[in-house]
Amino acid sequence: MHIFPQLRKLEKKYAGELMVIGVHSAKFPNEKERANVYKAVQRYELEHAVINDAEFQVWQQYACRAWPTLMFIDPEGKVIGKHEGELSYDDFDNLLSRMVAEFEGNGLINRTPVRFAPERETGGTLAFPGKVLADGGSGRLFIADTNHNRVIVSSLDGEVSQVIGTGSEGMANGDFGSAALNHPQGMTLAGDNLYIADTENHAIRKADLATQHVETVAGTGEQGYMREGRGPASKISLNSPWDLVVVGDSIYIAMAGCHQLWSMDLSDGMVGPHSGSGRESLSDGPMASATLAQPSGITTDGAKLYFVDSETSSVRSADLSPGGRVQTIVGLDLFIFGDRDGVEHHVRLQHPIGITHLDGTLFITDTYNHKVKRILPGTRSSFTMLGTGVAGRLDGAGATQAQFSEPSGLSIAYGKMYIADTNNHLVRVADIETSEVSTLALKGI
């Protein structure tokens, strides 16, 4: 999914020469279901054809070994190249331009338009909201209205007061009505400054809630591949920042695209990796050598960082000190997942994306299991709190009646849990004490 933005740019640039066919060979059971693939095509706004390769038939025929694998096929239908892993836009563009020149010289380019009808969901206040942030001190709720390319600010009961972003995809600074975002995700609040993970712009944006002005504080707008060292935040390219948390004078970033946690010092504007080598797997140890796999949610208790490592279906911790360690609370490996409560190595999750902390307890969105779970770090245990495990849209009693569809973010204020119910295009609210779930009605938008 981290290559989708650059693929979209290439599809526009080479509209008459390039045809992209996506082959979805899913690792997780939830991803194999047709309805969920359909939702994913809508969420990532794909305009090319997508094959649901649920039984790995195409994967095996093309001898694939990695996600993603790029196969290059010439106009005569022959495989002429293969690349495992992500490819930078510049390298991709250079390769395609040379291919186009060669095949055009041989008279093999056929520019007859091939049209597909993009899968879109229309209507509704929200579109695939990715994250939420509830702030008890100010009584505000911040909603990353991801596919509308904006952030909505409301009271905790849903009265909208501000909208950050035009709603059109882009990267422009300015006042709230003219600034542009690109599929924002996680947020963190420092005083009157809301920091936003502007995921598909590969940037961190700062929204001053008092002056109603947006500026870019980290990232160049291009996807980066740096995995070590630090530098000025305005000159360092980021890689799919997915979530943020502030601790003191630092913002910690779940940098999903390069499988690391990063930190940005607000006092000197320097940014760089905090933990993780950049290699995709699960191994604990010292910050620089530990391995992570697509961290997509991050929180803190003030003493440690806690994060969900989505591709290893795990919940992990990292010390705040650069000399500290990364440790796994629950979760085992890239290919060990499921839906099982319990203790230590008996626990199974399926691609969790959201995490928050309250009074020594972690709460996560167990996204592909359509649940919210409690994680106790001290006993390394997991308990289902909300959701039946069946994708749906029902309010009611926590684990016996309430249903969600791939919830991806959550936050707590005044005894209420606010949940980004992503595929339902809603924010749900759960009472922490009773586990009763309701749907938040946004007003004034």
C-alpha cells in the first residue's frame, strides 16, 4: 500500500502507455474476503483492475516471494523484469520512460484507451476515517477524515467547530480553508498545536488551532528511504508516517513505510530514527538492532512508548531513552496471527492498527478481527472488550452485540472511548465502564 501514491502519479503520467493490474495475494484471512478487498480498493482509491488471488494461484505462477512484487510485462505479453520490494518514484519513472522509448521505437505501443469504472463510495460525512484523538482538557475530538483529505474538529459530543483542509488531495500550507492534506492519519496535541501525520504526503503538518494556520514541519513531500542518522526535519524525506505521540519536547512517529519509530525534537527541529533497524520482522533488543514491521499506532504512559506492529500482529514497547530496548508484549512473528485471548505466546491478533493507554492498560483496535481489545503489559495478556468478531455496524453491548468493520484508531477522554470505525465511515463511542457502544452523530457539517 505504500507504493499506491507513486503508482497513481505514474498512471497519470503514462496514461497512454502503462496499464497496472493489481494482484491481491493476501496474507491475512480477513484480506481474502471479497467484500473486504472491495472496501480496500475503495479506501486506497485504486482506478486499475484488481485480482483477488485468494488461493495464491497467480502468486505461484509468477514465482513471487515478497510483498510487493512488481512484474514488468511487455506489449507482447512477455515478462521482461521483476522487482521485489518497493521502488522509488524516480527509479520507477526512469525505468518506464526507457521501456516506453524502446517499445515505441519498435512500433509496439498501442495507445487505445482502456477504461475502468473506479470503485467509489459516495455520500456520508466521513470517508474511511483512520484515526481519532480525544482531548479531555479542551473537550475536543479530532477526526482524521482520511479519504476526504481533512481533519474535523468537534466537541466530544459531535458539534463540529473547525475543518482543517480543503478536502482536495494536495500539499499546501495556509489557513484552514485553503491548506491541503493527503490522506491524513494519526494526530497528537501540544498546547494549541495539532500535529498531523500527513501520510501520503510523507510529512508532518502543524495546525495552529488558535491562528487556524497549517504549516509543514517535517518531510519534503516525497517518499524517503533513510533508515539511520538525523537531520533537519524540513530537509528529510519521511516514509508513510502513520501515527504520532508527543512526550515532552519530542514527537514520536510510527513510520510504517520503513518499519521504524522516529523522533522529532521540537526544540531544534531535528528528525531521525528512534528504534528499529528498518528490516521488516519481529526481534527485540537494543534500539538500533531491533526489528519492526509496519508500526501503525503509537501511544505512551510517559515512561515508555507502546506501539502496534501491524504486520507481525503484535503489541510492543520501546524505551524513551535512545540507549534503551524494544520488547514484545504479545505477538510472535510475521506469519503467526489469529483471534485468541490469553497470556503471552497464546495470544493471537490480526493486523492491529490503533492503540491508546489508560491507567496501566493498553487498548488496541484489533483491526482485521473487527474488535477492540484490552492488553495488560504487566501480565502480557489480552482480553476482548468490544466487537463480536464479525464485520458489521451495530451498536449495543460490548463483545456480545456491537459490531465494527476494520476499526483503525481509538482515543479516550472522560471515561469514553472514541473509535474510528474505518470501513463503516463512522466514529463510535464506547463507555469504558459498561462497554456499551453507540454511534457519534456529527453536527454542523
